[in-house]
Amino acid sequence: MASNTGNSESLNSLFDGFDWVGPFDEYRSGWALVSVDGKMGFINEDGKLVVKPQFDQIGPFDEYRSGWALVSVDGKMGFINEDGKVVFDKISF
């Protein structure tokens, strides 16, 4: 599961408004992980926000269930689908 501790300069100059931009296709085809004010979300290849940066951590899609990614916010775990919608939330381990 990714957390906002990395330091990548790979695409920062191409996408203003993001503190950090990861490589495309690592989590979902055509998407890149982004960070804004310590929260994580996704953009598409056009730089359009597809999942609002609101998560503390995001895992890869399909690791636990096809089409879902594990996310966490304030210590609570949940899942988002490939449309970026929360499908199951507030699981606490």
C-alpha cells in the first residue's frame, strides 16, 4: 500500500497543483497516483482528477478483489472501485 512518503520528480513539472505525481499504470491502467496536502488520489493521462485526493494510503487495484483498491483515512480502512467510488468503508483492524 502506498503512502505519501516518496519523493518523485518524474512528472511534477507536467502537472501543476499536485505535490507529488507517481508513474502512470502502476495502480490502474491510464491512472497515476497523486498527492495534495498529504492526501492521495488519482489523475488520468490528461491530468484530470479521477479520484479526489482524500486518502492517507492507497493499495493497488485487484489485490484483494477484482476492481477494488484498499484505502485508508484516519486509521479506517475501506475499498474504492475502478470508478473511484467508495464501495466499502470504515473497516478497522
